[in-house]
Amino acid sequence: QVQLVESGGGLVQPGGSLKLSCVASRIILSRYAGGWYRQTPGKQRELVARINSGDSTRYADSVKGRFTISRDNAKNTVYLQMNSLKPEDTAVYYCNAGTTLFGGPGTDWGQGTQVTVSS
């Protein structure tokens, strides 16, 4: 029933920046812990960042200081600003709405957006 749509991925050189967006339908995203996850072939999908209804945030150690998660409640959207990108950041990035900042993801996922960091 819930629909999450990611956008903003693309090809960027190492050290560059991208901003991802996740627009939600049929839920009020500000009431949930919005999260960004990423996955490469053969690896488990991993948490990148989350932001809860009180705007507290959580980041994977690998992206701390480089990525920033934020939300615009009026637009029902969660963003991921990615700076100082590294080749190891290359992955498909997915949006998810969980119930808490530290809990597991919800069952609904977007289609994903590809981020490729390469020279």
C-alpha cells in the first residue's frame, strides 16, 4: 500500500556530491523513521542513515561526516546529501520507513536509485 520513490542517483567522480530524494505516498513519512539503505550484488542490504519523527539521526560509521539525512515534512520527503563520495559508496540506494530510529526496516521499499562513484 505504501509507495516510496527514490531519485537523484547518477555517476560522480570520487570526492564529488549527490543528493538523493525519497517521496512517500499513502503514509505521513514524518511519523516514521525514514531510512536510506544500500546494496551491491552479492552483499546484504545495509543501513546508511535514518531520521526519526523527532529529527534524531543515525549513521553508519562508514559515512559519518560525509552524508547527511534530512526531511521536508511538507513535501513528505526524506533526503540524503552525500559528500566526499568514494568508489566504495557505489551501490543501489533504497528508501525505507521504519518505526524507530534503532529498529529494523519496514516491509516497504522503493525501486532504488543507482549511485556510481568512478573516475
